[in-house]
Amino acid sequence: MIKVKEHNDLVRDPVSKAIINVDERGYETYLAKKEALKQKNRQIDKNSEDIVKLKDDISEIKEMLKMLIINSK
């Protein structure tokens, strides 16, 4: 591997001439951020499902209260 001038984390593959990023810490940071974002999105999805369920429960309670009021007259 040949180091790229002024870029400590980049090397060139002499066979394919490809530039390769060898910054392991940066890659690990990227993976950790990606996993944190996945967890955050899962939590948002769960919260959305909970909100929908609560809305349904409140609608059901309102309907029961209406029935109680009508039947008590």
C-alpha cells in the first residue's frame, strides 16, 4: 500500500490503484452512529404505535361514555 500525500488515513492499492480509507476509529464511529440511529428509529416506531393505540383507546372510552349518558336518560 502506498500512503497518499497529506492524508494519513488514505492509502493507494498498487494493483487496482484504488484509494482506500484505513481510518479504523472513524469507521467504528460511523458504525456506532448508524446503530444509534437504528435504535432511535425503532423507538420512534414504537412510540408511534403506542400513540395510535392510545387514540383508539380514547375513542373507545368516549363511545362508552356516550352510551352511558344516553342510557342514563
